Amino acid sequence: MKHQVLILSAMLMIIASSCNRTNPLLTEWDTPYGIPPFDEIQPEDYIPAIKEGIAQQEAEIKAITSNSAKPTFENTVAPLELSGKLLAKVCGVLYNITETDRTDELDKVMEEAIPLLTAHENNILFNKVLFARIEKIYNSDQSKLTREQQMVLKKKYDSFRRNGIALPSAMQDQLREINTEIASITQKIGNNILSESNAFKETFGISVSDYPNAMTTTEDRDLREKMLKAYTNRGHNGNEYDNRELILKVLNLRLTKAQMLGYPNYAAYELEPKMAHDTETVDNFLSGIMQSAVKKAQEEVADMQKIMDEDVANGKLPVGSKIEPWDWWYYAEKVRKQKYDLDESLTKPYFKLENVVAGIFSAAKTLYGVNMEKLDGVPAYNKDEVTTYKVTADDGSLLGIFTTDYLPRDSKRGGAWMNNIRDQYVDAEGNMVRPIIVNVGNLEEYLTIDEVQTVFHEFGHALHGLLTQCNYSSVSGTSVTRDFVEVFSQFNENWAFQPELLKQYATNDKGEVIPEDLVEKINNSLKFNQGFMTTELCAASILDMKWHELEDFTGIDIDEFEKQVCDDMGLNKEIGPRYRTTYFNHIFSSGYCAGYYGYLWAEVLDKDAFSVFEASGNVWNPDLAKKFKETFLEKGGGEEAMVLYKEFAGREPDNTAFLRGRGLIE
Ligand SMILES: [Zn+2]
């Protein structure tokens, strides 16, 4: 026996020495600020590191569950919170790189990694001994815990409970089956939408993302009608990609799952941990917006009808022509030219990317005392295209590391986003760990108005990630509910076109500052067509809620149900929901079910918070900015969102500023 062991260890030594290279993911990183040594990491390093990370966390959890002492926050929740750090370190790098610099090799790594990680997560969430300890702490006197610790405890307790830990094992098995089935059907729905969108592209020669643009510029009215019908019938053509049956199946499975876990319907299950909390609150919230939006949209139709009437008088259209759904974008653009006369080819030269970046930094310095210092020679995941900054507070203390990666490349996913490579927390030895945050985009050298807002938006998320001062990573930074997280990105957009800031950053190549009349036109145009935009967004949010509030699907027909919901909400006949049921990707194949309202919810909060600054007579009010930073940006999810909001505003949020900002009321 002893002999065998000796042989084995000799073999291990040979293997180790023959590949004379250690996996950098498994070493301590002796780099500036602990930035991952990106250029040393190879694709083949990830899976062994993930396996090692899983094994380490399993051992850490074993140590917690085999502790014979009475369960306490310190001997259970705190070590659970600190467990899995190697896994977090590895996934922080991997998740970032697969989105920004995707390769076939990395795809294969992900294919292998996801099932490993999912199984590991399930093993934790179905660990009854671990839950029993957490439950005991949760049901004991919590008054000795800090507020942040109470929030961490609640979050952990809820994630076990909502995953079905308290159910008998037979029901747990059923639940796992339901989860798997939902995952596979929603993937099929997503693929069908993709196939139908590709068919749309083949027919009309434009991608679905260019649809609004094509509807704006296509003069041929019959073609517009055809495009609208093809676009809105995706997943509804009676072919192999028809989603109707699949959608009813998913809705039914979600309902079963919610009811097994003790909720009346799936919306109630989804909303429980969110800021909005219950279906009644969301329903009232949406119908309050809908009324003003529909009214404004009626005025917009009247404006468009006037221009259409001129086309009738000029003999371009038959007598009696009325605005139809396929006319909206086309005539809205004519109104926009007439009313706002904003030509983006005139504004673009003032919005050079590097100047806009200087603008976001300058606003953050003024508001929150944030200092950015470019770092050269530090590790970077894409040396040619990313820029890294050291971020410090005015007292010189380190806030974190911020990396920008704004330019497009083939290996990068579309869109723009913020990501944490490392979270902020306090480690087991009591040392503060500061975050590493990335902003990624697909931008050109000169930006449109929309893109300027995007840069401010993503930097708003970054500030939420960088300024955080928490103890536990599960509540630090942007680890807040989905209907709360967008408040801080959208809030930061409010500064983009403030005249004082534009004077600093919006200059053209000759160094001339953007003229005042252009600034005025930009600010006016932001209110343009908002009746329509709000109506279609709100209609889709209501449709999402109504589907997930249903408690019986017997005899439900998708078309009839959808029509009834639209009639009930008083939707204008010229407008449809932004997404109809059969191609509503957000709610049937990504995580926004009973959550699409979150976009509007967050915007109401951000506009309301901004109105507090406006009411003070100074949008740069330093006392308010300090209060905003300390109440929201430093606290993350360390307190309930509504409690924080009331602490900041001194009252509950109100939708007046949102409605006024979108020009829906005077
Ligand atoms: Zn966002």
C-alpha cells in the first residue's frame, strides 16, 4: 500500500515538471491592484480552475455544516458569504472575456463550465443542513446584527426558500424537472424568434433591429404595411417556428412552479423580492402612466394626420386616408423635422468619444469627488483597445479600478454594458477589497445623442459599482433588485446635456463649444414622440403582467387574450405593444418575466430623484450629491430600496417628474 502511494506521487512529480507552467488562475496575483494577469491566462486554464474552485467551496461549506456549535451569523452566514472566492475570481475573468473577446475555444470552455456551475449551485441551494442553520438564524433575534447583515441573511434565506428547499423531496424533484423543461422551451422560443427574424431579413433585406429606421424612411405605404405585418406576426405564422403552443406551455409551467412554492401566480412569485414587491403596486403604477401616455399619443396622431392630409391634398394619397399603425414612424419623422429641426450630422462633431468620456469623468468629479488617473503598463484583457484607470476619492483613498472598452470588434457582443471583474467586499482578515469595473460599448469615434446617453448610462452603473462601501459582496455595488439597479444608470444620464457640462466637454476638432441653439434643440427633441414611445413600452409591460397574473389557462387563446388586454388598457388603435406575445423575447426567453415594467419603474425613480436636485435650484447641489452618494451609491443592497429612497427624498417616489420629463404632462 505504502509502495503504491510512493509510485503515485513520483508520477505526479513527472507530470508537474513536464508541463513547467502553473495555472495562473490558481496562483496569488502579484499584479498592480490585483488586476488579473490576463495575458498569462490560456483557455485551457479555466476548467481545471473551476473544478478546483468548486472543490474548495464544497470543503468550505462542509466546514460550516459540520460545525457543532449553535448556528450564528459569524459561524454560518459570514463564512458562506466568503466561500467560493477562487470560483468568483475565475468566473470574473471568464464571463468578461467571453462577452468581449469571444473565440470558439472559449465557447467550448463555456459549454463545459455552465453545467458544472449550475450543478454546483443546485447542490448548495438544496443543502438541507446548510439551510437548517440559516433558517435558525433567520428565525432568531436579529437585533444584534447590523442592517447590512440582516439584508445578507434575508437574501440567503430567500434564495433557498424560493428555490424549493422546504418542499418534500418528491416535489423538489418535480421542481427540478419543471426548471429544466422551462429552460429548454424558452430556449426553443428564442430560437424560433431568431429564425422568424432571419426570415424577415430575407424578405425585406433589413434586420429587425433596423425595422424602426426602415419604417421611418420607407415612402411606399404598402411596403410599410407589409413590413409591419411581417414584423408583428413573428412566431405566429402557423409554421414550424410558431410559438403559440410553446408560450402557453411555459406560462403553465411557471404557474405550477409558483403555486408549488405557495404563490397565487407567477407574477406574485417574481415580484416578491423586488422593490415593487406585489402585482397590485405594479398594475397601479402602469395604469397611472398609461393614461397620460395614451392622451399624449392622441395629440401626436393629430399632428401627423395634418401632414398626411397635405399628402392627400397633393394627390399622393387617396381621399379619406387616416394614420394607421404602419404610418407612425414615417409621419412622426416628418413632424420631428418640422417641429424640432434637429440634424444629428450637425451635433455629432461636438460629441467625440474621448471628449464625452472626459465629460462623464468631470461630472463625477463635481458631484461625488471622484478622481480618474490613467494607468499605463497594467495587465489588460485586450491591450490594444482598453484603457484602465485608477479611481480615487478626494482624500486619496482607492475606490477601485475602472476599464473602458468602447470600440466595436467582431469578437464582441453587441450593445453596451457594465461588468464587475471583481466585487467589493471586506475579506476574512478584515482587509477592504476594492472592485474592478468595466464599461463596454460598440461605439464609433463620434457619437449620436443616443450614444452620448449610453456612455453616461453605463458610467452610472460603474459609479454604483465603484463608490460602494459594503462588507459583503452579495449586497455590494449593483447587487440590488432589477427594478432598482437601472435607477443609477438612468440617473447619470440627466447630466449629459446640462449646459455647464457641455461647455466643458462638447467641443469640435477646432475647439469650438457646441452652439446654444443646438443644445436647446437637443433638449427639446428628447421629448419628441414620447406619447408613442411610452404607450408601446407601457402596453408591453401590462401585457407581460397580465400573462403572469393568470391563474388558469384553460381555453386561453393567445390572440383573444392579447386583444382583450389591449382593449382594457385603452390602447390607441394606431399603436401596438412594443412586443406582441409570440416574439416577446424579454419575457419568454430572457429573465424579464413579470419584470418588463422595471424599465419604467426605474425611470420614474431616477427622474423623481433628479427633480429633488432641480427643486434646490442647482442640479450640481453639492450637499444633495453627497446625500445621493451616501444614501444610494455607497449602500448598494445593504438596505431595502424603498427605505433608501425615502431616506433620500424624504417621501415616497412620485411619477410627476417622469411624466413631465417625457412631455406627457405640462
Ligand atoms: Zn443599464
